[in-house]
Amino acid sequence: MSGVNSWLQRQRKGDLAELASHVGLKNYEAFKKPELELALDEYLGENSTQFASDPKLAPYYSSRARTIGSPVKRDSSSYADAPVEKLKVTKRRVIKAIEDVAPAPAPESEDEPAATAGTSTALVQTPGRALSLASRIPLPATPADVANAVDRGTQVVKTRVASIYQESGITEATHATRESLSTVTSILFVISAFELWFLRPEVLPDRYAFTIPAISFLGTNDYPVLVPDLFLLLTSSFWSPTLLWLFTSTLLPTAVGYFFNLSVAHQSGRRTRASQQSPEYVVDPLTFSIVKALISFVVYGQKVTFGGWIDEESIARISSAVYGGYKGILVGTAITGLTSIYDAVLRK
């Protein structure tokens, strides 16, 4: 049978209570209607020989006989109520375990045997506890439930990561850095810094300072720490090549670019005196690049000392230290010159 008898399900709770009292079912007052239906169904099924001839229970046994005797209904219900049957088998196993471990209650009278009293009491008290215990049995999650849980977790992680990214200010810092570097002046500074990076070990070489001992826990070896020899700042060995590089790569090109500033002349020719504004560039980048290329080619390429004013050794040290020699300097000036022309075209 796939469930509680349909005739019992159609009865009201008051009728079921009266029927329980009629058949001698004990402790039924605390049962809810589904529990009372299940208790009556099991009790009447086990004692069918005793109550089959009772006229008051004739509708119950007739409905029970039709349910058991119909092969079509039995087959269809076996497929439709398969999960219910599994749950009922689980409940009955739990009931059996409770009956095995629970002590049998004492008989109510001397005439009634202890085994009969224990069986009837267990029959009455077991359904409520079985239903309560079965409701707490966790059922396995379906694939759809697992997929939904994964989707919800993924969405929460995405939302949290996006929130952290926005709060970190990385986007604003990236945009500000891009705007700062997207100028001709920034490119000029980058190229000069590139030259100075290779020139520094020549004019201010590193000296041993101390050693960081090995750490066995991290698997590191001894690491010698080298720092620039700042005592060379007091010697001509540092200042002679440094001042020569500053003069040829920065001071002279800047001075000529300031006075020969084509952007200022073009701006004053387009606007009236009342509407004139500050020039786009204080130092013309194209003029700066041209002058730097010329002076670098004359000094480092042709080794011109201008009557002994420039030390030949300083020229040789700078040419050997800068990446690519004087040709590397010329490549840098070509890049900045083309960049300044491209910037002027974009401004039009």
C-alpha cells in the first residue's frame, strides 16, 4: 500500500478520535490528524482478523481491499509514489531501531501481559516520533540545487571583487598616470632617465657595504649588498663626466629650446595681444631634440673638445657608459623629435 487508507483521510479528526477510542487505541489524544491516520491504519491493518467483522469499520476494510486488490492502481502507485515508499521504509527502520533500544512500558493491569502492553504502547507512540525524526533526515541535493548554489556563490564573489576594485581607486590612479605620461615632456624625461640609468654606474660605481646572511628556513644564500660610493661626490672623477652630460643633454638644449620656441611665435601670430595666453610649451620639444642631437654628435661622435674645454677622458667615459654610445643618444633625440611633431599635428 502506497500511503494511508483513503477512507481514513476523508474522515474528520473528531471521527478518527472516536474510531480510535472504539478500537482501543491508546494515547491518541496528542496525535495530529496525519499521525492519527497513520496510527489507525497500521493498527487496523495488523488487527484485521479482530475488527474485520465490525460494521463500523466495514468501509475502511472495503477501501483497503479495493486498494490492495487492484493491480492497475497498485502498479501505477508504485511508480508515482516511489519516493514516498522509500521515505516510509526509512521511517519504519527508524521506528524499528527505536523499538529495539526503548524499554517496554509496564502493563496497565495484571491481567494484560507485559509484551502485549509494550507492543500496543509502542504502536501508539511510535508514529509521532517517527514522523518527527524522519522530517529531520537530510535528503541529497539535486543537480539543479547544486548548480543554483554555485551560481549564487559566483555572483557574490564577482560583486565583492568589483566592489573591492572600485574602492581601491586603481582605475583613477591608472587614468591619472596615463594622462601624466601622455605628453612630450614626459617622454623627454623618460629618455633622459634612461641615459642616466646607464651613466650612474660609471660616474658613481657601487661598493660593498655588508652581507645579508643566508636564511635556511627560506632557502636563501648569502646576499652581498652594494651601495653607491658617495665619497666620489668629492672628486673630479664624478663631476667632470656628470657636468658634461648635463650640459650636452639638458642645459644647452633647454636654453636653445626656450629662446627658439616656435610654438610661442605661432601663437602670437594667431591671436591678438589681448587674447594671448601662456605658450603650450615653455621649451620647444622639437628644438630641444635637434640641439641635443647636434651637440651629442659633435662632442661624442667627433670628439670635439672646443679648444681643450672638454676633457677627452670624460667624453670617452660617457660614450662607453650610455647605452649604444652617442648613436643611442641620437636615437633618443629622433624619438622625441618625431613625438613633438606628432603632438603638434594632433593639436591641429
